[in-house]
Amino acid sequence: MPATARDHNVKDPFDPLDNLEGGATYLKRLLVRYEGDRALALAAYNAGPRAVDRARAGAAMIGGRNVCSPIEVSPRESSPVNADG
């Protein structure tokens, strides 16, 4: 991950703002790479683009079966938890 951080101009990975800006830049790059496919972009963010590309190539060789399960986050799931219940 240090190389990925450098690629996205993260100077201090322990600085929350620097880290978030770098992560957002990386995710944007992945969304462009995978033509807006959020599931592939998130998979690549977590496992790395090479792993996703290998999985996609392998899927094409075995008849196009989807080996990357889609990940969707609804706005409710991504909102802060209300401490009051």
C-alpha cells in the first residue's frame, strides 16, 4: 500500500484528511478504469486491480460466469449510526 499511497499523493497515511483524499482519488481512478462498474471498482479497491483483472479473464475462459460478486451499499447502510436508537 505505500506505493499506492505515493501514487495518489498521500504524504502522511496517518493524517485522516490526506488518507481520505488519497482513497477517494484511487476509487475515482478505479471507477474510470472499470467504466463506472461500482462492484468491480470496489473489488479492485479491496483486492487490487490485478486480482480483479485476473478473475475477469478467468471468468471469460470458463464461459463468462461472474466471479466478482456485486457489492451494493444503500444510503441507509452508509449513514452514521444514531446513538439515540
